[in-house]
Amino acid sequence: MFNKVAVANRGTIAARLVRALAGLGVASHVLCSEADRDNPYVEAADGFTVLGAPPPKESYLNRERVAEAALAAGCDAVHPGYGFLAEDAAFAELCRAKGLKFIGPSAKWLRVMGDKVASRDIMREKGFALCPSTGILRGTPEDMARECGELGFPLLIKPAGGGGGIGMVPVSAPEKLPSALEAAASQAERGFGRRELYAERLLVSPRHVEFQIASDGTAARHLRERDCSVQRRRQKVVEEAGAPGVHPDILEAMAARAAEVMAEVGYDHLGTVETLYSPETGFCFLEVNPRLQVEHAVTEEATGTDLVELQVKLASGLGIPELLPASPELGRHAVECRIYAEDSLRFLPSPGPLKVFRPPKGESVRVETGFREGGAVTPFYDPMIAQVITSAPDRLGALDLMFDALGDFRIEGVKTNIGFLRALMKHGPFREGRVHTTMAEELVKAKGYEPIP
């Protein structure tokens, strides 16, 4: 086991990692920007280093600075969390060269799965159905537009070097391509340090279902599925484990096949096989995210498996047969709501001071956050400020518990999406499990819609 691990991230995931490492008896050292040095997880860690100014390129995306700070602090490993350097093969190689263990997939798999086009080729060879797509878009803007046009409309411009909804731009017509390509490239560069893009045919109102896999290069297990269909601006806002409205046998078969493929190819850490699903098309492969997911907590609550602890133990050399003798069952239904500093109508960021910040408490209510009262949501990063997770023996019980927990969450100083989330918990189609990727926008535009305070 490691002696000290550098936490190379911020916010909710940094707080989660510090807590998990403490539970394992491992010291933590947070690497933060100047904007984040007063957040509570920095205080909770065993030490911290300020990397630089708030812009990610001067702090969280500066590979050399992150690695040198970890070494100077006496760390023997680095956990990148999600986002920033989590899918950066060059950073994983830099860590290895400097004698630091990168807690994540090997650089080989970060490069293969981080290249969304390459991962699609692998899954196609293994028999997965795919949505039509281009390769990495190259050449002049005119060349890119021509290749996209051959794919057909509507389509989705996506970053080749990262996921999480960052840099995804839908395009409905050819005249909108130039601005969409530039917007997607700029977002991808800010989020992942890479501007490469590809395009994919846009399915209208499918389900987004993903399968959590743990593999050690030889053996793999699945931890069932998550439904992440409720999204805004192509980013997830509500996740569930398991997926409502799909027969359990269909989900189990797909999860088993995903784990089988990851073992066959030799994948060597946690990863998520993401798909789009409809009864007409079945599962269409999207990508493999070679990292911990924001929504990992719903899998933890539904299966009783600590995924961060699993990551650290895998990185320390333990194998899947020791850690997961069999794929765990879904013992409960779990729901996660992402709390954003944004308004409940337009989904636009609302940075500002957290004059009041009092998360809900209670049995079967879990809150993940990197903030506290008196802090501030800055404009430099994603506006997510917390995740609320509830679980119950059945789905409606988890939804009702979530509705009450969100009502108990007191936040003043910034606008939040809590009113939207509470309205969603009472929305008939959502409660019936008829979820899809445009549900959030449709609810907000529906006649008579009002956020529930």
C-alpha cells in the first residue's frame, strides 16, 4: 500500500479522495490552485501545495508542475480524480518516469481509450453496434466540414481526448458547422489540453446507459449499470443504478459482455463502457471512459462496493479475483443529483459566494462536496458544487427520499438547479422510468413547468 498519495484535482472529487485515503490509512497531499486553497478538503488533507494561478493550464493541467509537486511532498503515487489529467497518457508516462504510481489505467490504455475513435474501432471488432461517426477530423475547416457533411445531420461534434460532456456541440445544419467546430475545439482544449475532434450521428432522445467495469489486465468484473439519461447541455445531471425500464436480463447480458471484452483486450483498471440505448436499436457503443466517473457513488450505494478504495488497491498490485471474487448484485436502488450553481430555467452558470451552505443529512442520504459555508463558486471551473445520493430498496423510495433531501439543502448566495431537480423528482414520465437524453430540456419548456423550491 502507498504511504502518501497526491490528490491532483479539486472540488468534490478531491474531497472524496482525501476521505477515501484516510479510510485506508494512507496520507493525502492536495495539489490545488490559488483559487481553491481555502476549500475544506485542503484543510482535511495531510498537506497541500499550491500549483499556481486559477486557470487550469497554470495549475491542474500543468503536467510537470503537478509531478514535481507530488515528488517534493514525498508522495509515491498520484490520483488524478476525473477531468483534468485523469485521461492524459503523457502525464501517466511522466509519473512513471519520475517513480510515481499513477492511480488509473496504464498509459497504453489511456492513449487507446482516451482516443475515442480508437476505442470505437476496438469495440466494433468485438461485435458492438456503433452509431455512425467520422475519424478524427483533420485538415482545413473546409475539409472537416466536408467530412461531417458526408456523415449527415443532425450530428454531434465531440472531443477525441476526453469525455464528461465537455466539448460536445450538437449541429443541426451545415451552416452551423464552422462555429460548432471552433466552439468544441476551444472547450476541448480548455478541458483536456487537446483540440482534436470527431463527429457522430446524433440520435434523437435515446437512453444513456453505462456499465462499470473493473479489470486488472487479465480478469474483469462488472458492477452493473447506471442510467445517465437526464442531461442538460450534453452533461449528466441525474444518474441511477440500476437503469429503469429495461429488462434486467438485457442489462445483465450487456454488462457481462462489456466485462468480457475488457478482459479480452487486457484493460487494466476501472473503466466505464458507455452506450446509447433504445428498444429499436439496442445498445450502441459510445466510448470507454478510462477513469473514475463523477457518478461512481450511485454504484457504490447500490452494490456496497467502494470504487475509490478498489482503484487504490488495484494500483497497489492486488488483482480482481482478490478484490471482487464475483460481480456484485444491485442490493438497492440509488439516485444521484448533481447540484450546480446555475439557474433552474436556462442552465447557465451562477458563480458567487456561498453565504449559506447547509447540506441535508439523514439515513440513506449521502452528500459529496468540496465546499462549505463562507466559500465561493468561482468562474474558473465547472459550476458543480455538490452531489446528493439517496438509496432505498426500490426506485420510487429513492426518488421520494431525494425530493425531501433536496428540499432540506440550504444554499444562499448563488442560484442553483435544486428547484429543477425537485420538479423532476415529481415529473410523471421520470417517475415512470421513461427517461431519455432530452428530458431535462423538455421539462423546462413544458407548459406549466415551475421549479419547486
